[in-house]
Amino acid sequence: MPQNLFNKVWKLHTVRELPTGQTQLFIGLHLIHEVTSPQAFQMLREMGLKVLYPKRTFATVDHIVPTDSQSRPFSDEMAEKMMQELEKNAKEFGISLFDVRDARQGIVHVIGPELGLTQPGMTIACGDSHTSTHGAFGSIAFGIGTSQVRDILATQCLALSKPKVRKLAINGVLGKGVYAKDVILTIIRKLGVNGGIGFAYEYAGTAMEAMSMEERMTVCNMSIEGGATCGYVNPDEKTFAYIKGREFAPKPEDGSFEKALQYWTSIASDRDALYDDIVELDASKIEPTVTWGINPGQAIGISERIPAISSFSKDEQMTAQRALEHMGFKEGELIEGKKIDVAFLGSCTNSRISDLREAAKIVNGKKVAAHVKAIVVPGSQQVKKAAEKEGLDKIFISAGFEWRGAGCSMCLGMNTDRLKGGQLCASSSNRNFIGRQGSPKGRTLLMSPAMVAAAAINGKVVDVRNIL
């Protein structure tokens, strides 16, 4: 019977069916960071267990590390303590660690692909919600909790309930000034933040095929924001070309790359594969999209007005009302023209070299509005180095942006980069929850990197298409 990629990979990695009805699934690649792993390692010690396959786990530091100065010891005592704990755990259990002294350090979902660790047909897990990013390569990748981190360290397996598979066919051509971020915000808006519960999302269609690997990562990254278990794109020639030659990828010279290529090609969804649900979207109708509320589904096109409370279902009206109260907005208002206080370019969603290039096009030769604090945080040290080689750092600094080291930064306010009071932030990150960026009164508008750059220069939300 014709199969989709998800079902193929799931079957190949199934160890056994459990009495609970769940599947014991073998995890090919395990990624860890400094925040969700300390407790897991302590559990291993208490149980007298070792890491079963240490070569399948890789560690980096990203969430709590500072981005203004990464000199050790960190000025933040908690960050330094967590850094030391990860260093100790990696050494004791024989796990590879990319720390701030390593040129391979960066946000976990940025470095996995750029190092060639992420490959098609894999099962991948990490103690981080946005692990679905890796699905851009035709893997199935799960964000997990700390107890599950422990389980993988000890057994290399997870107990999971198998989701259904929904195909999202995005066909057509994206317009000028419309990016992958706008696509995924539109999907979440259309299907809802709970619409993907119980589903894996397969992103397909001509618009997805036209995207670069980094754009596909942006779409897959936010699958969890739509409630999906994971999201993926079938591997193709772009996928294979991206992986080839990277540090941990199979090597062409010893024949392993060609061997891997046979498997990678075989696990793509069959042409007549069956799905539990299919949703179609017209890419040409998507415009630059901005969130107006307190979850990623509360979004509108830049030309639209904030919807009326009455337009929502009864279940959603209370959340919509709370969103307007928190944001200080009114139904019927335009999002365009809203004055911002902070502009943040970064996060595992949009901090790769292509994101910085698009933002730099907007910024080049201009100045950040006097009242705006603007920062750029590359997703990895490799991205930072590449951007500096191209002179992007000079463009941003000349415009008035702060140029930072690699890390999660203002995406989650777990480090020193935080909003203050009720500041309104134009952000290229993935979540606009209350308090997400460090201040309980802080407000977040999610948008593409190009839109963030345009807002920084103009001091307010604008339509980037008018600048391009």
C-alpha cells in the first residue's frame, strides 16, 4: 500500500507496540541543551544508569547563555551554573558538547542542520518545543519533556502515541515581500492553535518545493504552535545538496553518501500516498502577516483590521478579549502603524544567514528610529561568522542595531535580553505568549525578519512591500 513519509519512518523505527497502545520508538538523534537536561542526568545517577548510546546525543548551549558577552564566567550566576552543569554531565557521560568556546555552538535547531547531524528519514528528539524544525529535511522530530530526555539517554527510545497525518498543500507563488514566516502564520491562523492536535503535518505543494531549506525550516519550526506533533517536508535535491559536505553528513569519498541517498530517496511519500486529512492553501493570496494577540493564531494580513470579538467562536471569545486588553488594541484597528519600542531579529525560527540577508536589504543605508532598541542575534557562531564575512554586521551596526553572539536571546526571556514594562516588540521569533519575552506586561508582534527590519527603521509596523 502506498505510504507517506511519516508512516514509513515510524514503522522503520518501531521497536514494539506497548500494552498502553503507544509505540516504543527508537530515536536516531538526540539533541540536548543546558535548560532541560540537568534534571534528566540527575535522574540517571539516582537510578544508577548510564547513557546507552552517547554517540547519538549532542549537546549545545543556547537558552540561558548571554548574547552580549559570552566571556566566562558569565555575569548571570544562574547561566554560569547551568553551563557548568552541562559541561560536567557531558564529560561524565561521554557526550559531545558544543560550548561557547566551540565554533559550532548555537541554537540547537540551527546547528543540527548546519552540522549535517539532521538527515532525512531520521527520528529526532530534543527537550525543546520547536524540534519540529528538523522535519524540513524529511525527518520526524519531536519536542519532549525532561523525563523523556532521561528515557532517551537511558534507552534511546520513546513511548509515543502515533498521530494521524495531515497534508498541507500550499500551491502557487508567494508575492513580493511574503516569506515562509507569513506562510506558517497563515496556516496557524486558518487551522487554529489547536487544529493540529493529534496530527503530524506534511507540508507540500509548489510553494514549499520552491522554498530554500532555511525557509522550509521556518515553516516546520512553528508546527507545534498549530498544535501538531511534528511537521515535515519530503526530501528532494535541495535537501541532498544542503547536507552534502557538512561535518557529520555521510561522506561522498567513501561511498556512504550515495548509500544514504538511496535511503533518503526511498522514504519520501509515495505519489499516491494516503492521508487522514488534506488542506489546500493558495500561496498567492498570502500577504505579510503580523500577530495582534497573545498566541500565534491571532494574526492578520498587514492590510486587514483586528477582528471583532463577535467574529470568534464562543470558545475563543474570552481569549480574544484578553488579548485585546493585554495588547492595548481595539477591534477594527489596523495593525499597520502601531508604534514599536523594540525590534528583535533572532530565534530558532528566523536567525539563519538568509534571514539576516533579507533584513539587511531593508536596513542598508538607513537608521533605526530613535525610540527603538534593535538587536540582531545570529542563530549560531557559523551564521555569525558568515554574516560578518559578507559585511552584514556592519550594515546592521551602522543602522543602529546591536550585533550579538549566538543564542536564543529575547525569544524567551530566559537570559538577560528581556522586554521592560509594557514595551511592544516586533519579533522574528515564534511565540507571543504573555510574559514570553521576559516582562509580564511586555507585548510581542510576530512577523518575518524583513518586516521586523522595516518596523525598526520606521519605528512602527509597516508593509515591507512598500519598501521593497
